[in-house]
Amino acid sequence: MFSLVTKKEVKMDEFDVVIKRGRIIDGTGNPWLQGDIGIKEGKIKKIGFIREKGQKTIDAGGMIVSPGFIDMHNHADLTLLAYPNCENSIMQGVTTLVVGNCGLSMAPVNPKSLELLKECLLPLLPQDIDYEWNWGTLKEYYERVQEKRIAVNIVPLVGHGTIRIAVKGFEKSKLSREEMKEMKVLLARSLEDGAFGMSTGLIFPYESCATTEELVELGGVLKQHGGMYASHLRSESTKFIEAVKEAIKIGEENNIPVELSHHKVKGQENWGKVNNSLKLMEEARERGVEINCDVYPYTAGSSMISSILPGWVVEDGVMKMLEKLKNKEFREKLKKELIEDSVKGENSIRDAGFNGIIIASCPSNKEYEGKSLMEIIRSKNRLSEPYDGLFDLLLEIKGNATIICFFMNEEDVKRVISSPLSSICSDFQTVSPAAIGKPHPRAYGAFPRVLGKYVREEMILTIEEAIKKMTSLPASKLRLKDRGFLKEGFWADIVVFNPNEVKDMATYQEPHQYPTGIKHVIVNGVIALEDGKLAYSKCGEVLKASR
């Protein structure tokens, strides 16, 4: 005979959070399914039909429930100690940031060359906070970050430029065998501390002197420790294709994963080259090279103002650059090179023009923020000699400003976004609406912009494809074994949003604006955003590579 079990005798599952009636997009690229998600002790305990109520229940009827977004290229390691609430990331639905990009990380630090590292980072760091810089290794730095308590998860990379400065300062000569050995030791130690790989910023003066052979040799250390190679390429303009081939070579010779950072090409004469670069990547994958890229959904980039000058001008640091700019003969030589476009390397003035370069932040003169170089030069009656006007401006602000440069093509952006090889990124850092300056709107809008503009309005991606680019693709690239998908047993990093309302609101003139349509965000099982309001839960973790 069968025995009847009453409801009172059934042990009901209990959940910390239950998300009800959502359209679940699990990150795999599969079409959405209707269902509920139960969360317990930070992880997804059940996906399906759930009768029980949680301690907190979220009604997701009519909304998309997806894995939390992973920002594949971010610089939050520079600002986490100042802005640990990560408001601009949480409000976009981002729950994990990959940091330490473009060759610059906050460690390892050599006390002898610390001031040089700080000089490189100065325009990107909060100006009113003293970090103390009382750490040496990557492990020690992220212990500081974890003590501060952060709102999102952090995936650290170690910067090749930071390692090189620790070993060699700004010295441009070829590495000696002893220096190479020292760099390998610092890289290995950082990987053992949990770094997921090494990044490069080969476009910048402190790294442009690194040879391909140097990077191939360091790639051997990445291979030994299962690390990836992420690169801001040596050129994003005239030598773009050669730079892509170099990154492929470094990955191919070591059989290591390669990530091409914020994949783009600058300057009208170079537009369209992304078609060739993506083909090169596809061909490399056919040969067994695991190469991908990330992309932000805008036609303008952002950097330090010193980056608009030729590399040789800044190769000894910003302070020495300023001394050189006081010399009349030096100015004439530099002006001639810029006007004739005989610059070896990047030339942002050629690619964007004085009208296409805007001051984003300028601690010494807030009135410049939001204005183009041409507007500032015009205000000083220097239109007849704009290059001298630029040099005077650099001296006036002591080279301490960030800029936004309009030098990309919308069709190129769409082409890279639509490639199955690309993940989405913001290429920014943590910031607060209370912060100063007019940062690039990608700080607040990158992920909602993809969902609103490129999915709903222009339909170059399906919503499932877009979410895959924001979740499972970067998670798989990083070897995050329990994130990036909605699966039972995985960490509950989750975003709930309205697909009809999600939209970026940040503009170049008014960037400190949160997007619309992101309703709820959960990080490690804890609600970080509820009904569009920040909970300031600060339950993020510094993740370590599992090897």
C-alpha cells in the first residue's frame, strides 16, 4: 500500500532569495525559458518551478533574468580603494570586473621606482585620496582591496608595464639576462598570487620598447602557470594589422590564450581594417590559437592627455616631457613632426583632430572639462598656432588630464560587436556620480547601450547573443568554473532587467547618469540593486585563478 505524506510532513526548501516568473537566459546563447531561481548561501540552489518563498522574493514577470555581466576590460584596480561601492558597474548589471589591463596594474611595486609608476598612473587615479602605497606584491594589494570591502567581483591581471617599471624604470635599453630573470620572477609570483594572466600596453612609451622576443619569453611563464595574454596592441592605426600578427605570434609560440583589448582601429584612412583583423583571428583559431577580443560600444576612446604626443616625447615620463616643452628648439622639432605626420607610432591629432579631442578631467582647471582642444586654444587666441597652444596647455595643467578622442568608425564598431569572437567591455573604472570631471559615458552606459541600441533598436545581435558576450564567453575565456552561466551550483551573480526599457543615459557632456531598465542585481547571492536602488551590500570578492 502507498502511504500518504501530508504537506506538514514535507520538508520545504528554504531560500535566501527567490526570483519568480522570469524569462531566464542562461548565458549559453539558448533562447529564454520561463522559470524561477532559488538562491541559498550565495549559490543557485534550484532553477525551475519553485513553490516556496524566499526570505526575499523578486517578481521578475516580463523581465529577463541573466547571469551578472562580466566586464572583460576594466581599470577598477586603480580606483577601488576610492570607490569600493562600484555604483557605475552595479547600475549596468555588471557583477565582475577584469582589471589590471593595458599593461598597468597597482602591483608589483619596487620602492626604488614607485614614483615612476605613480607618474604613469597619476591622471587615472583619484586626486584627493592618499593610497599610502604600502604594498609590494599583487597579493598584498588585493588584501588591501578586500579589507576595504567591494561591491563586485574582481578578476586581476598583472601589468607588463608595471613589472617592467619595477625592474628597469623608464630605461629603454634591451633587457639584460638578469633583468629578464627578475621580470619572470615577478610575473610568476603574481600568477601564483592569483593573477589570471598578464596584460600589455605596447602603445605606451614605457612598454613600446619591449621587443616581441621579450614578450614571447614572458609568455613561457604564462604557459607554465596557465595564464592568458591580454594586449593593448602596439598600434591601432597605421601598423594595426602588424600589431595583431604580433599578438597572435606571442600566443601561438607559447600555446596560450590571447585577448585583444578594446579591439578597434583609429583614423579614417584605417577604417575597415577590423575586417582583416577578425579574419586573421579566425585563421589563427583554425591553427589552434585561442584568440578573442573585447569591444566597447562607442566611436570615441579615452586616455591620458600625454598620449596624444609621440612616444619619444613622453618616454622619460611626464615631468621630463614638461621640461622639454619649455625649450623652443624642441617645440619646433615636435611641431614639424606633427604637422608633417612623420610620427613613428600613433598620432591622435591626425586621427581625431583638435576638434575631436575633448578634455574629460582636469584637476587644475575644471573649466576645461567637456571642451575640445580647439575650443581651449581658441579661447586663448592661439588659432594661428594651435600646436604651440597645445604645448602651453600641457605646461599649464602639468600634463595631468584625461581626454576623449573621436577617431573610430561606427561600422567598425558594429562589425567587432557582431563577431562571435568578441566580448563586451567598458574600458573604464569604478567611479561615483559625486566624482569630478566628465568621464567617457562608457563608465555608466556600456552594457545597457549594447542591449538598448544594438539589440533592441538596430538588431545586429539577438538578446541571447548579446548576453552570451557579456557572461559565458568572458567566463569561459577566464576559466571561471562557476560563474557566467545560470546553473544550479554556480555562484548567484544575476541581473534582472526590462528588455524594453534598458538604455544608456550617459552622454559626453552629461556622463554621470545611470542607465534605465536594470532592475535588480545580485552579487554572490546578495542583493546589490533592488528595484533600481543601490543596496550598498559590498559582497564582492577578489577572485583567484584556479590552477
